[in-house]
Amino acid sequence: MPRPSNKAQIVESGLAVFHEFGYHASGVQAVVDHAGVPKGSFYNHFKSKEDLGLEVLKAYWMRFEDLRAALRISDQPPLDRIDAHLAAFSVDETGCLIGNLTSEMANEPQFRDALQGVYASWIADFEACILEGQKDGSIRDDETAKTMAEFIVTALEGAVLKRKLEDDEQTLINFRKTMLRFLRAS
Amino acid sequence: MPRPSNKAQIVESGLAVFHEFGYHASGVQAVVDHAGVPKGSFYNHFKSKEDLGLEVLKAYWMRFEDLRAALRISDQPPLDRIDAHLAAFSVDETGCLIGNLTSEMANEPQFRDALQGVYASWIADFEACILEGQKDGSIRDDETAKTMAEFIVTALEGAVLKRKLEDDEQTLINFRKTMLRFLRAS
């Protein structure tokens, strides 16, 4: 029976390899090499590279669970929570795996479903936060919370994408500052 | 001597194939099959798939030349020009090739240089338009034109990316409406 830790290690390595080199550019061999496990072990746990890809997306998404919870429930003012959430994405020059997989895999039905679910729940987290800000008067209310939430998530993915071409975080810092300015009630 | 039209046909096919399936997922064979030319002909014109990829990026970018010129010089009010430019991106569920290549190829030096150039000139077009809007009082001036221009381009790439997961254009329509609302001077 395979050790349970092998599966976790393969997911971890899949995440690292897909994130750095892209999904299509990475083979199963590169993932098992990174994980230091034999290729046979891979097929004990996963039917295919697609199967791993979906597990990797799930694992990546779970990493942000605390960050997303902090959008919903917090003592911080809503705009500060949004700023903190956006700032958490300002450190990574490999882009966001969600955006990268959207670019490469949007037309594959299973990935499409999984990615749609990811975006929908992320948008719902922002929506809850924005609703609070609209109630306390800190966030503009000439647009619905849902529309603004969707705007933030999609725009953030674009900014994180462009970050891949940058040598520093200046674009993301400017992006964050501008987004907050746009959201603030006048 | 190879017919000059073969090269153009290969670039055209490269654009179609890379755009639909992604760069890494598409081989030279798929491109020459699409172009209906023998593989040998490919290597008369291109040293490598990378070489073709850079030509494809250039050709894709040239397609938008008129659209970008209309941001700079036009009788239309600046906000209407921005709206028209964003609307031109609302029809394509394969995403934007610039964004797709950024996702896949940002770390390849030649692509990185080419993509940085593309973004910089696109941002400059928006900047010229925003400066005009700030002068005539239609666009807010609490942020520099350059920072807002960069915000628009990066956010648009994110919205076009998310469009790949959508069955209709509603996200892009909402995106455009929200962006215009955010830019408008109060």
C-alpha cells in the first residue's frame, strides 16, 4: 500500500511545477522528479495529469482560505480588509495559479467547472465585505456590491498577470492604491 | 524560392492555433497542418516555434493598431473612446493572446521584452486619452493619467481572461460599466 504522504508530496510538487512552468509545459515526469517519487507511485494516486491538475487547483485554493475568511469576518474596516487581501497577492512573480490555469485550461470541462467555482466563491467573499462597507458608508454605493466584487477579482487577476513581466512590485502597489481610491465613497 | 504568401499564411495559422489552444499545447505540426503547407516550408521562414511565436505576437498587436490610434486621436470625448476600446475586447471567448502569452511565456527573455513593449505602448495610448479627459474635466484627476492607464490595461486583461470561463459577455459588460464609473470625475 502506498504511503499516504506520497500523494500529498505529489500534489505539492504539482503545484510548484505547474505554477512555475505552466500546466502544458510540465509533464508528469517533471512532477515526480520534483517530488522524488517513482512514476508508478503517481498512477497509484492519480488517473492522469488532469486528475492531478484538479487536485492542485483545490490545494492552491485552500491555501487562501484564511485570507478569504478575513474578507468576510474581521474587526478591520472593510476597505482595510480589501487592501490587505490585495496586498497578499503582491509578492509572487509567478502569477496566480488560478489565472494561469484559466488561461490554459478554460475550455476543459472539469477545469472550467472548478475554476468557475473558485471565482464565484472568491467574488462572494469580496461581496460580503463590500456590502459591509456600503452599509457603514465607507464604500461607494452607485454600483452593486456584486458587480464591484467581480470587478476586483478580475482586475486583480490581470494585475497579477502583468506582475509576471515586472522586475518589482510597483505595478501591484499602484494597482492597489488605485483600486482603493476607486472604491472609496466620496 | 518559397512563395512569400506561405510565411504570411503560417503566421496567420500560428495566431489562430496559439490563440485557441495555447502556445505550449500547440506544436509546429498543428500550425503547418492548419496552414496547409509542408513542414519544410515552416523552416524556410522560421528558425523555431519561438521565432514564429514572436511574429504572431507582432501580427496580433498590429491588428489593434487602428483601435489604439483611436484612443489617441479622435473627435469623440475621451471616456467614449475608452468605452469603445474596452467594448472591442468584449467579443472573444478565447481571451487575449497578449494575456495568454504573458501567462505562458513571461519568463522567456525574448517574449518578455516583446510583451513589455506591447504593454508599455498600450498604456501610453490610454495615458494620452486620459490626459485629455483630465484637461477637459471629464476624468478624475486624483490619480496620474499613467497610473490609471496602467490600471485599465491590466484590469482589462483580467476581465478578458475571466471571459474565457463565461458563456456570455455579461462580465465584460459589467466590467466596462464599472470602469467608466470609476474613471468619471464626480
